[in-house]
Amino acid sequence: MKQLNSLRPRGTGYASRREMLKLAGSGFGALALQTLLQRDLLANVPSGSNDGNPRPHHPATAKSVIFVFLEGGPSHLDLLDPKPVLNQLDGQPLPESFGTVITPMGEYGAPLMGSPRKWKQHGDSGLWFSDWLPHIAECADDIAVIRSCWGNGLNHSNGVCQMNTGSIFAGRPSLGAWASYGLGTENESLPGFVVIEDNVGKVVNGARNWGTGFMPASLQGTTMTGSGEPIRYLTPAASVTSAQQLAKLGLLGQLNREYADAHPYDSELEARIRSYELAHRMQAEAPEAVDLSDETEDTLELYGIQHKTTETFGRNCLLARRLVERGVRFVQLYHGAGSRWDSHASIEQKHSALCAASDQPVAGLLKDLKRRGLLDSTLVVWGGEFGRTPMSEQGNGRDHNCNGFSMWMAGGGVRGGQAIGTTDEIGLHAIEDRLHIHDIHATILHAMGLDHWKLVYEHQGRPERATQNEGHVCLKVFNGEVLNR
């Protein structure tokens, strides 16, 4: 009878004959299922597991990553990749030698458009930057510019999706989720993966960009803002005492656990339980982490927080520094959320405004990390979902270009003051040391001590990897050679 009693649903009397037959019958299959699930669970724990104890595959050069995502597609031709030949061909048709180029707006027949930017070499390394990035240019010797990036996303939705998850199709885990899965968190009172939007709710694809796909939902990114209430819904009402809040969270946790006992494989519920537990810990620590009042005037000026143009993104960049300082492993900063870097027309006006708003804050982040001794352990990545075409659109803009564009990395073991790879003479296609988005992701994970071939999650009998069984690490970024599989 005790055995039968153990089969009864929680909170009821003894099981009826119907319930006993139903539960016991299902239980025979559950014995085999339990063995299979236990095997899968063990297979899902790599050498770097998500149990809070970092165990990387190899020595890491970066403990944290700050990914500055310029949504909409910044123009590499006007920022990081000078093309004198393009200027010479300004107004002329695309040479036949380039063949037919597929662009979202069909601008392959439009005339070429040179860049009116003024270019200058910076630092001891002589790295080239345009006059749109004067503050970032001051950090030239800390930066490795990758001029040969390419991907598969022609439009914003699939381009943003691929840069975040490795795939142009929705449903896969984000890079930040993979990092959290592989390395866990260093601070149990703060999320391991944080997303900060400059235009809340406007990022293309929304939360899918920082979601977990088929992995446990507890690994998803936590969104924050740089002003107002940085962590939404975290602060209880003033009328609620700490004792009442604790009792409320305790009751919610109890109800969720009772439901979880009956549905042990519901990862969404487990994620919710963990989120309540994390929220309670964050109520004590997170307010201090996001409180900028203890920052010096010099620091606020460094990020441009005291100026209207740079205030919003300056706050976000400073918040990112405070988070990695406290053990957050992966921070993604969105600038231009809502595809504001998308300049099909009036690129001069649009890019000028966006660069003015982001250049000083990003440079301030690099300089602040460096002076605090954090840049050596923090990998900063800068880039969008793709670049822009050398052909004009609407006479004064540029179309999307996923065939060749630029990104840069700094800190976290990166050898600064170098340019890696090249595009062709007009900046249309990546031609030397081509780095696909899978290669970029593999390189970021490598800096964090994770081997993208060994970071495996078993899903429906298939070994899933962050780079979809593709990609190679570009060791040139760290002063080496390209490492092929």
C-alpha cells in the first residue's frame, strides 16, 4: 500500500485503481526513459559546465565579453576599410568583372559611390580610421580590425539572427547562452548573460536574439536598460516590506516546485524558478551594480554621460563595465536598435548622428577598462549584422552587403594595432583571410577558453554546437596564424 501511496498525485488521498493502473503502466516506460534522459543529461555537461564552476577547455585570454552590436549594418567603406579605387570609380557602373551581385534592393546596377570621409593612420601601428570615429581611433593600438567578415543574411532579420545565433533561421541558442552553458557564472547574485538595449523593445527579432533555443531557458539573456529602472520589475512596491517580499517569493517557489515535481522536464518552469531565486539575490546586489552615483566626474566625462548626444549609450557602456567588473560573463550592448544604422538613403546624415552618439562611449569603455586593468581579461567586440555596398542607393545611401564587411576586437588577449583580411578593391567581397560569422563566433569562444568543437549539447540525439559543426578559430587575432579544423 505504501508503494501505491507513493504513486498518488500530490495533495490527494490513496490512488484509485484507475490511477494506479495509469501511473504504474506509464512507469514501466518511464524506467527506460529515465535511463535515456540521465544519459543525455550527463552528455550535456561539457568540460566547462553550467554549474557555476568555470572549467574551460584551455587557458582563457578573456573572462568576459562585451559585444557592441550596431544594428542595421554600419558602412565599413566609410568607417574602417578605406578604398581609394572606389573613390576613383565614383559615379561609374560596377565593373563587369564583378558579375551580377544580389542585393536586397537590387542595387547592383546602380553607380558606385565613393566615400567622402577623411582617413588617417593612428597610433604606433598606423591603423586606418575615418574621421567618423575620432575617439575609437585613439585606441588604435589596442584594436584588431577584421576587414574580411562575411555571412549569409541578406536582410536584417536573418542577418541579426545569424550574428547572434550562428543561423539565419530562428530557434538556435544565442552566443551568450552558449558561453553561459559552457562556463556558468562567477556571481550567483547577477545574471551570467545581460543584454542592454538603447531603444527598448526595438531590436529586430526581439528576445530570440538572446534566447536559448533548444537549451535550458535558464541560460537566456537578462535585459537591462541604462536609465530609469535598469532591471524591469525587480524593485518591489514601496508598500511591500522585505519580509513580505521574501514570503511572496517563497510561496511562488513552493508552488513552482510542486508543479515541477509533476513535470520534471519542463525547462521553462525551471528557468522561472531560478529567475525568482536570482531576482531575490539581485534585489540585494543588483541595485549597487547599476547605481552610477559613485562614479567620478572624470569617469562620467570619459563616457560622455554629461552630454545629451552621448548620454544614453555612455550610460549603457559604463553599466557594461560595472557588470563585467562584478563577474557577469557576457554583456551585449545594442546601439541603433530598430535598424537605425540601416542607411539606404542619406548615409551622411544618419551615420554622422549615430557615430557621434556611440564613438566616445565605446572609446571611453576601452580606456576605462584599460586603466582599471580589466581590458586584458575583457574581450570587446564591435560590429553589426553586415556592411554596406559600394554601389549607391537612392543616390546618397548604400544597400546591405553580407559578402564583405568589417568588425573589430580589443582586449581579452587580442593583439591590437593590426588589420586582418581584406576585401576587394571596391569593398564588395571579402577575399583574403575570409572570416564567416561561424569563424568569428569560434574565435570569441576560443578567447573565453572554450573549444567550439568540444562545446556540445545533445539535442534529440544530435550533437549540437554553437558554430553548427563549422567554423575555425582565427589565431591571427591573438598574434598567431589561422587555425583550420
